[in-house]
Amino acid sequence: MTATRTHPEVAPHESKAKLLNAALYVIRARGYSATRVEDICESAGLTKGSFFHHFKGKEDLAVAAAEHFSAMADGLFAQAPYRSLPDPVERVLGYVDFRKAILLGDLPEFTCLLGTMVQEAYETHPRIREACDRYIASHAHAVAADIAAAMAARGLHPNLNIDWTAESLAFYTQAVIQGSFVLAKAQRNAAVSADCLDHLRRYLEQLFRPSQSQTGPSPSA
Amino acid sequence: MTATRTHPEVAPHESKAKLLNAALYVIRARGYSATRVEDICESAGLTKGSFFHHFKGKEDLAVAAAEHFSAMADGLFAQAPYRSLPDPVERVLGYVDFRKAILLGDLPEFTCLLGTMVQEAYETHPRIREACDRYIASHAHAVAADIAAAMAARGLHPNLNIDWTAESLAFYTQAVIQGSFVLAKAQRNAAVSADCLDHLRRYLEQLFRPSQSQTGPSPSA
DNA sequence: GACATCATACCGACTGGTAGGTATCTTACG
DNA sequence: CGTAAGATACCTACCAGTCGGTATGATGTC
């Protein structure tokens, strides 16, 4: 079955990666609490012996899965085509377009592990909550960097007319995405997520639209 | 509802209501799967005997709790002051302001039971998913009614320049709210929710801002 | 109004399956 | 051989759901 063992150089911890990838899908489908470690083992084609060799326990797996998910996402967005757009405003809009483009397949394939887990675990599993918070914030921070550049490119600076920051707008994009996943799960249909991203794009377009009165009557401090 | 008693003035099924109210808080804190029926009984000051007298099982409680939550929310919004604003645009913005105003107390006191449950249960508990979907859609529909009136008041009609509908915008508001709760749970702080509602308000303000080029050059079809 | 009857509400000990975690054994590899 | 990886069997706590029982109060009948 796991005859890949004859090629040790392939991956240092191939089984651990299998368990983590299995966890990504199963937890996003069933939630953290309802997921049994045997479900994950089954999905990974391994047994509990292997599982408890690599992880201290279920909570430990959840924290590792959150990190794994975050690393996968970082790689995905780093390689995305929109990253090479020269205009930072276009990069911000390209991010939204890309998020819309990856709404493919079943819900557990594109929804967010972090948002799924933190809803159940925020009160009862501090370590899981902290991990989810950290990686969500990390992703938001990356988005905020483009937003900050876009603001600079359009001459937008927080003042009396701009009472929002790059950080708050970045978190807003994440709220829209997370919330759109909640609705998609309720409806068993990702179409609502795409509609939400259209609204988000419209908001961003207008925030960064040139030659509005947004820079205020006296941009100089 | 179940007024089989000949003395309906005595609270009918006070214990059932206690269990439902307990469920609202406990499930929003711990999530559906991790909540034990004994947790709910304890919180309600009752025993499992009473619980299983009133509900067929845990899933049955979840569905009833969803309906109960929806009914409570309907009452809350129906009585809210913004409801009596004459301008429908002001009612739409007042809705957002009201949602921001009720971000009080601990997270389980103001977050959404429907969004919490549907994330864990959408794949494994069809009846819970359907209930959450139904009541979220019902609330969104109520918001959409004000939005439709606001569009009419501003002369906005879906055309080449308005490629969104009252329904899609209403679901967008719900996505923002749901997502803001996810972030608030991750951060253990509702401040991010308030910031998100500020962004949402800004978007709505601008969609309904009078005398923009939004009605398009040729509003006639 | 007294009594029998019946339904509703509620209690709490018990059970049986489940699932997280452990202990032990086998195998592969350097 | 020693260590890491993984399989199998097992243990134990937990928890949804059951079941026999009690209390209360409504209803019917004489």
C-alpha cells in the first residue's frame, strides 16, 4: 500500500503530510469537534498508530493543520498571476478576482480551515484560536501591504475624509470572504460567495477611484 | 403554540423555553458538536429527563433553537428605532448602525447562532443546515425589502451600470456580519466587527448617494 | 365533592456505543 | 544495533439516549 517507502528521499514526512492534507479536507467538511481522528487516518490511508506518532493529540493536529493551511495559502497567493501587476490598485482588485476564480469544486476544497475551526474552538481551545487568529492576521497583513501601496499610489491618506486604514480594509476583505463561505455552506452553493466578491470589488474600485472628493478639501496637514 | 393547557396564562412550557435559551448561549460559545445536552440542561437548571421529554434529540433541539433564535431576532429588529425612519435609504443605513450598536457583552451574547451552527453542520446534519439557511434567507429577505425601497427612492434600477440586485446586496450585508463575527471570535474582540460595519456603511452610503453617474447614460432599456 | 383515571412534566440512574489516547509489537533503514 | 515509522489491540472516559419512576393537575362520573 504505502510502497513509496522504497524512495526515502521523496519526502521526509510523507505520512505526516498525508495526515495534514486529509485533515484539511475532513475538518472543513465536518468541523473540528465532529471530526474523529480515525476519520483523518482513514482519509489518509493510515492508522492511529501513525497518527499519534506524529501528533500529540487531536488539538495538536488542529494547530499543525492551521499552519499547514496557511503555508499552502501563502504559496498559492504568492504564485498567483495578479501578484505581478505593476499598479498596486490593480493588485488589490486582482486579489479579489483571484479569490473569486478559486471558488471551484466542492465547498471543503476552497473554504477556509481557519474560519471554520475558530468558530467552534475560540472559547474552548485557546491554542487553536490563537493559531487561527495568527494566520488570518498574517494573511490580512499581506493584503494590507497592497492596500497601503494602493492608497499611496492614489494619494489617499487617513484624514478627516478617509477615516479608515489599510489594516481595517484588509480585515474587511477577510470578513467578506469568511462570511461568504458561511452563506455558501448554508445554501450549499458558492454562487453567493461570487456575488459577495463582486460587491467587495465594487467597494474597492470606488475607494480607489481617482479624482473623487475623497482626498478632502485640504490634503495638506 | 402548544396551548394544550387549560390555563394558557401560565407560561406554556417554561422549561422548554429555558432549555432553548440555554442552548442559544451554550451553542454559540462551544459550537454545536462540542455542546453536550447535559451542558444545556445544567445551564437551564433542568435534567436530561426534562430535555428528552421536550426534544426528540440533540439535532431536534438545534433545529428548534434556530427557529427560536430567528423569532427573537425578528422581534428585536421589528422593534428597533430605525424601523420608523421614513426614508428607506436611512432605514438601510440605520440597520447597519443598529447591528453595530448591539455588539455588546460577551461574544456568545451577540454572535449568530445560525452562522455558528451551519459551519459545522452543513455537511453532516441536513435538517440543521436547512433551518439555518431558511432563517438566514428570511432575515436577508427583510433587509432586501428596505434595500429595494431605497433603490426605488433613488431611482436606481438594475441595468448596465447597476449590475446588482436588492437580494444580492442584502446577502452581502449578511456576509459582512457573519464574517465579522468569525474575525471577532479569532481576536476575542468585537472591535473588528464594528470596523467592518463601518466599511459596509460606507459602501451603502455611496451606492445610494444621489446624483452620481450610477443611473447610467441611458436608463431606458 | 370525592374518587378514579389519565396525561403532562420532570427526575436521575443506567447503558451501550463511541472515540481519544496508550501500550506493545513489527518492520524498515542507516 | 538503534531509531524512526507504522500497525494492532486494548483501555477508559465520556455522552446521547433510555427507562422506570414520581408529582401534579385536569377530567369525568356518581
